Amino acid sequence: MVDSYTFDREPTKKGDRAAYWNYEIRKARKFEESWRDRCFDIIERYRDDSPDRAMRETRMNIFYSNVDTLKASLYFKTPKPRVSRRFRDSDPVARSIATVIERGLQYQLDVYNFDAAVRRVIEDQLIVGRGVMRMVYEPLLLEGDPEQIPVQANNVMGIGEVAPGQMGEVPIGQAFVDADGNEVDQAAVKMGPQGAFVEGDPVEYIGEQSIRCEYVHWGDFVMSPARCWDDVTWIGFRHLMTRQELVDYYGAKGEMIPLTYKRDDATYDNSEMPDMGEIWEIWDKRSGKQIFIAYDYDELLEEFDDPYNLEGFWPIPEPLYAISTTDTTLPVPEILSYEDQLFELDLITQRIANLTEALKRRGVYDASFQELQRLATAEDNAFIPVDNMAMLQAGGGLANVMQEAPLDNIIKALAQLYQSRQIVIQAIYEITGISDIMRGNSASRETATAQRIKGQFGAMRLINRQRRIEQFLDSIMEMKAEMMVENLEPSLLSRITGIAITPEMVAVIQDERLRQYRVSIDTDESAAVDSASEQKSRTDFLIAMTQFMQAIGPMVSSGTVGFDQAKQMLLFAAKAFPGARDLEETLESIEAPQQAGPTPQDKLIEVEAAKVQAQTQQAAADAQVKVARLELDQQKAQADAQFKQQKLEIDAAKVVTSG
């Protein structure tokens, strides 16, 4: 039995290797045994569909509500692959390769229900604590024409007449042999353009190829115990097969494989015997092998070298974990983080149900008035006849002969329980990161700023989870692209994408390092943030540079600022923008504008300038004439004034003399 083996390393003997891998699987499942046992209870709590649910205590299934809300927040649409040149420079080959890979990825997502697989993985993450998805390459083999095996005709020699009256060895027939010298049936020999041949087995060829993402159930995945994903040395996938499927696939060996798994629906015949075999597909990173074994079977079924040749070897991205630590890969279901609050919530809900059941209209009445018994069940506007009406009135009326049980304390207790339940629910929301703004329960009295802050807080609580999903999807796209370009024929890729693939493109596509150097692969969700940031940076740069050029241009033209000074100022500003890094070399090569030869416009300007100059000179000459005339007029006026003065002096002298 396998339990009798103990190993500290993989044995070299072929007969012991199956026992070694059975031992490793048992050890790994033992490591996760407590988690696996707990998962069944958690799933039962999530589904809440047990047959005895009508008999159990009342509870509130907020676990389902939380998971449903988080699923919608973490994944809500099919991602679109985004493949671009890693560096935004001129690279036509990289641009064509990026287009081919992007179209190929989009086609590979459209041919099957990718959404369903991703949603199941996220559901496992939220419910049991770990979600796994694997890559599967599926070539479709078609049967073609029979192989044409060339044969050679050899003469069969016998004794015959080689000349008149002379006997010797002469050809008496033909025999056909293959390349190994084996004689073939002459009746099967056919003639073709290349000579004689016989037909062999039909030739198989690849008619179609697909790369699928496949959901892996949490119970069908196991890996070597480790502290973190990087330390894992092997992983395993379980395939459940019926006896008929085992025989169809493995032939006579399938009859000997033990059936060790019992299906849930196998109780139709009240049989407790297992009815399915467990085939484990093991990927051993240390040896680079893909190994198939049957549980509790002492012989390897199949062994292959690395079939996909992926960079990280594993055919899966790192699993999605709800809660992870750096000391173990053992999953932790998220429900455990608020299990105490769930118990408290169930307790409060059950007490609300009990008090609600007790909240009934009940009371007592005077037995001497039997008619009052009918009063409690009377319909609207119904009057009950009473034989001793006078006695009833004398006794103080209905208020004194009937009394209802008080309900005030029950109502107060219910109100307090409902308030306590809401507090517990809010505590669960705080633990899980589901805020009231994300459920649309924002109070109408809150300001727009308060609502925006609350929304940002809620987004911050989920941003790490959303980013993890984006990284998970990015890894899927990268692995899918790697498998696609390394396994799909270039002719098929060309048919899928509608792009002619040149030998140069094939050389880059199929070289892992060159491909990674030239293109980057992600999804629209993760690319949106980077693209938006880069677009904003480039837009800000263009706006700033436009404003700078408009301001500095006139200053350079007028000579206020030198061209070299303006150029250095431009480079100084450009280096502050990451988006302008690719333009720095172009900006540095800008040279001052050179004086060009005269143009017709320049000649027109010169003519106009000559006219202006002639007009200016004529105006200056006219001004000089006017100035000369003014000077003559002034001189004449001065001469007249002197003459008049002299005349006055002479007249004065005559008056003095005559006196």
C-alpha cells in the first residue's frame, strides 16, 4: 500500500515513482484537511438549502448577500485584451505583432464562455478562500489522406535463354521493397508522379487550435505545502473518470485502476462503494515534467516533457486568495473573519422571530359573560348580543370584564433587537469593506462632499481586491498570448486576425524574450489607468508648451530674448513632464530660423517701404521750406519793428528841438 512508503525525495526507480506521488498528494491533502472539511460547512451556509431548514432556527443569510455584492464589485464585464508597443516609438513590426496578438486573444475569448469561468473562480475565492483557473491547449486533429510510402522496384532474376542456344540469369519479374528493404505486396503498389508507392496509415493534421481558460474546482486542486506561491514545487489537478472512461482512454490498464471516489449522486442504488477513479495530473517544476497517476495505483500512467513551454512553467496564474499571509499557502475563508458577528446576528434574528411569534392579541374575560368569547373573532361592524346587558353595564362595561395581555414590553424589546441587529450588520460591513454608499443607502441629508468622501473611502477599501483581480486577468492574458503564439500555426493566426504574418514577425513572436521586449500585454481595465495618466501628462505638456510659445515668440522676434535662451527655457519646462521625455531629443535639435532669399512679399514690402521713405523725405523738405519762410517772416517783422522804432525816436527829437 502507498501508506507504507515514506520518501524524502523522488525515487529513480520507475516502479516507486507512482507510490512517491501518491504519498506527496496524501501529505498535501492532509496539510489542507481542516480547511477542506470546513469548506463543506461554509458552502452549506452559503446555499442555505438543507432539507431541514424549515425545522432549524431562524437566521439571516447575510453571507450570501455579502458574496453577491463583492462579486459584482470585483468583476462585472469581460475584459478586453490590450496589446501595445512597449515603447511608444516608431516600430512597425512591433505594431503589427501587437495587433495580431490582440486580435488573436479577442477571438480566443469569444469562442467560449470566459465570463462563467472567471465568475466561478471569484466565487470560490469569496466562499472557500481560494480560486484557481488553468490554461488548456486543445488541438483538433483531423484525419487526412493515407501516407504515400515510396517503394523501389527490383528485378527478380531466374535462369533463361540469354542468347540463342545459351542459358543464363535473366529477369523473370519484379519485386517491390520499401526503404528498409522489406518486400511489399505487389498488388498494393500504386504509381504516382513521384514513382511507385504503397499507402500507409492516414496522416493526421491539426485542423483547429484553441487556448481555453478552465475553472478548477477547489476540491480538485492540490499543491505542495509552502510559505508562498514562489516556493511551490509541484501542483496537481484531479480528473474524475468512470470505469468506462478509464477503459476507453487507458485500455486494459483502465480495468485495474481502483475506483476511489464516490459521487454525491451515487446513492440512487443505496451503494456505498466508490464508482469513479481519481486521475491526478501533476506538474513538477523541479523536473519540468507533466505526470499522470491514478490514486492508490502503483504505476505511472503517462509522463511528458513540459508541454506548453511557458516562462513560469505553471499552466495557471497564482490562485486568488481571500485572506493570505506570508507564512503559509493554506487558504483562509473570508467568513471566518466575521464568524462571531454572524453567530450574534443569528442569535438576534432568532430572538426577533420568537418575540414576533409572541406578539399576539390575547386576554381574559369574565366567564359569566360567555358571549364575550365570540367578540374576539367578530368581523367588522359585527355586534354580539348579550343576555345580561344590564349586569354588564352595572359592572362597568367591557373595560371591567375583559382585559388584554400587555404588549408594550415585547414591542420595546423588538425595537431594541432590530436596532442591535442593524449595528451588527454595520460591523460586518466594516469588516468586509462593504460601505453603505456602495449599497445606495446614502442619507438624503448628507452633502455632496460627504457622499463623495464616503464613496472614495468605500473604493479605497476595495481597491486592493480589484487590483488583485486585474493582475490575475493580466496574468491570464499574458499566459494565453504566450501559449497562442508558441503553439498556433502562423497560417492559422493569419486567418484568425486577417493580417499577413511575415517571417520577421514570426521570428519575434516565437522568441519569448524578443516578444516581451517589443510588446506589452494587459487588459483594458489595468491599461485604462496608465493610459489616462499618460494622456493627461501629454495633454498638459501640449497646453503648457502652446502657452509658452505664444508668450516667448514675440519676445524672440523682437530680440528681447535670445533664441538659445528661449530654447533652454523650453527644455527646462519639458523635462518636468514624463510624457515629453520622447520629445526631448527633438526639442534639443531645434535651430534658429535662417535668413531666406527675398520673396515677392518681401519685394512688395520693400516697395512700400521706399514709398514711405520718399513720402517722409518730401514731408521733411516741405517742413524745411516752411521753416525758411517763417524765418524770413520773422526777419522782416524785426526789420519793420526797428524801422518804426527809429522813426519814433526821430519824431521825439524834433519835438524837443522845436520847444
